[in-house]
Amino acid sequence: MKANWGTILVGLIVTLVLVSMSAFIVDQRQTAIVFQMGEVVGEKTAPGLYFKLPLVQNVRFFDSRILTLDSAEPERFITAEKKNVLVDSFVKWRISDVKQYYISVGGDEVRAETRLTQTVNASMREEFGKRTIHEVVSGEREKIMEVLRQKANADASKIGVEVLDVRLKRVDFPAEISESVYRRMDAERKRVANELRATGNAESEKIRADADKQREVTLAEAYRDAQKMKGEGDAKSASIYASAFGRNTEFYSFYRSMDAYKQTFKNKSDVMVLDPSSAFFKYLKNSNKGGK
């Protein structure tokens, strides 16, 4: 009885070992290839539990997720204008045919990325060589990326890979050209600034000259109007004096003489030495006679 239990236990252990050696699980992020004596005998693309022949068959797993191939350093390309540009890009790809992928590159991700890099760079060199810098930077950037994706995908399908996207992260000039462009831009900005300053100074002088002209015109017109008004006032004053003088010449002479006496003898200290028979004392003499 004990021998039977021992045999059963050994059998269970052997069974468990054989089951563990024959069962394998494919994760949803993976695909698998089953090999028998080094040859591919099956591929598992759907997740789940599978079985293989123990000691005869073996399984190799591959990542089925979308992978990113990001260039370590920007690549240099030449545009249609014979200008050098540095392009920083990345590629999104995944394994579409795991069996073909294994046959083509031995399932080596590094070899697959090397193949993709060569294909994308060759396509970039061709597309950039047909376009100007403006078209590369902004004008046809979307179109270039789509063309690159199509060309890269067509070549990648040969190794069981699907290229989902090719993106140009940055397109820039090399350092030596960037410095030259910066100096040229700086000189252009200075030229525009100087031109604007010159235009501003010319306008300023024009406005100042116009203001000075208007000032001189205004002063001249004001002086002309003042002289005109003064002349009219003097003429009216002379007319009034003449009219008054014409009405009673004797009284007017008398009034003028009195005013002259008043202005002459304004202060007590004023002294005048005149001949008593002078015409200045005409009305004083007449006044004494009239008093008698």
C-alpha cells in the first residue's frame, strides 16, 4: 500500500513537472514563437494559456507594444538650396508579423532599429533635397512626415514591422550657420532700426519747422492786426482832436496851455528860466488883464 502511494506521488510530481514545462502564458503585451529543433513551428499573437512539447519545443517572447526609436543626435541633411540643416526626429513602430520579424532580423530589436534608422534617413535625405528651408520648417512639414512614414513602412513591412508615425521634432541650422544667420538678422534689425530713427528724425524736423513757420505767421499776423488797430485808433483820436479843435480853437489852445503848465510845474522844486514875453505865458498874461 505504501509502495502504491509512493508511485502515485512520484507520478503526480512528474506530471506537474511535465505540465509546468509544457504550459506557457502569452501576456497581452507580447507575442510568442514556438520553436522545435530550432525551426519555427507556430506563433501565438493572442493572449492566453498555451502548451508545447516539453524538452522538444521552446518558446521565445517578443514585445507587441508600440516602440519608440528616438535619434540620439540630430542628423545633418542638405536642402534644395544647398543649405545644411540639423533634424531631430523619432519613429513609432511595432512588430506586425512576429515570424517574419524573427526570420529577417533574428528577433533582435537593435538590428530592427538600425534598419529603420537607415530607411528613414535615406528618405529624409531624398525629401529634404527636393525642398527649400521654408518648406522643410513649416510649409510642407506635415506632408514630409507622411511621405517618410509611408516609405519607412513599405520597407519595414519586409522585416515584419509596421511604422505608425515619423515625426520631425526640430529642424535647425548647424551652430556655425546659426551664428551667421543670427549676425545677419541682427544687422538687418539694426538697419531697420536706423531707418526708422532717420524717418522719425526727418518727421520731427518737419513738424518742428512747420510749428516754427506757424508761430512766425501767427506773430506776424498779430503784429499786423495790432498795428492796424493802433493806426485806426490814432486816426480816430486825431479825428476827435481835430474835430474838437475845429469847434473852438481858442478854448483848445487854452486847454493845452493849462495842461502844459500842469506838467511843467508838477513839483515845487521845478524851476524854469524863460523870457516873460514868451508865448508860453500867453494865457497867464491874458488872465492878469482879464482880472483887472
